Amino acid sequence: MLKSKKVRLSIFFGILFFLVMLLVILGKTSNFDHLVYNTVISFRNSVLDCYFITITKLANTLTIIFVVIFFALIFRNRHSLFLIVSSIDCLLLTTIFKYLIGRNRPNVLKLIEQGGYSFPSGHTMFSVCIYGYLFYLAITKIKNKILRYSVSSLLLLVILSIGVSRIYVGVHFASDVLAGYLLGCCYLLFLIEVEEKFYLKRG
């Protein structure tokens, strides 16, 4: 299994995640966090406020539950099962690391209120694990070229926008979002590898 490119990439992203986590624990990300935070919020205006406040809700718990249930009811296949597993594992992983690190959120210039700890960004990890999994399905299962590129591009935009939105609305540091992406990619690649191996064994 370690020979798989996906597994090697998963391990790579996992190592990067723990490096970022170590830097956060040691307090070495402050300059980076403040630079990115100040840069992002400098672009605030009424149009972007509306966009990012809306887009960040796509990774709220209730929205994710709706997306997963909707997908499961429509397709009722192994992909639905793995999407459910992905959402549950994502919630467990982010909860564990949030309480393990115990990092407080930014407390100035917030556009929305958000409880809980900051590291890693749960919304960002959800965006990768859920919308990233749908992205994987889009590029591997949709045969119509135009539809495939349209759906995959839209999902990629959502994934990237959710991460930026967490900084823009003032509830996460840049290192939280980076960690969310890294942990999300680590888990998603491993999940896809497990699913493909499971499917091959089932014949």
C-alpha cells in the first residue's frame, strides 16, 4: 500500500500538517498569520463581505449534513457510504486537534461569531474532505467533458473560497486554514486509496 502515490502524498501532507502544528505550538507563525490576515481583510468591501459570509456557510455543520444526506439519498452507492465516513472522521479529527492545541480564535475585526478553538480550521478541512471528495468523483465519473470541467471547477472554487473566507470573516488565522487544507488532503487521499482498494477486492 505504501507504494501507492496517493498514500505517499497522504503521508507527505500529514508530515506538513504536523510541522505546521509544531510551529503553532512554538508560536512561530505569528508574523505569517498577521501578514496574511491584514492583507486579506484589506480587500474587504460590501460585495466581498456578502460573498465570503455566504460561501463560508457551505462548510457549516448543518450544510455539510444536508449535502451528505442529499448525496446519499440520490445515489445510494458506495460513494455515499464513503462520503458519510469522510464527514464523521473529519469532525472527529478536527475536534481532537482543536482541544489538543487549544488555540484561541482572532478576537478583532470579526464579521461573524464563531465559538470553539481555532486550530485547525474545521470548515477548511470539511471543504477538502466533502467537496474535495465530490471533486474526485466529478473528474473520475462524469464522462461529458464540458460538464466534468464545469462541475470540478465549481467545486475547486468552493474549496479555495471557503479557506479564504475563514480568514476574511476574521475567525481563523492563516496557519489554521493551511493546517485544515493539509490535514484534509492527508485524510482525503488516504480515504480514496482505501475506497479504491476496497472496490478492487470486491471485484
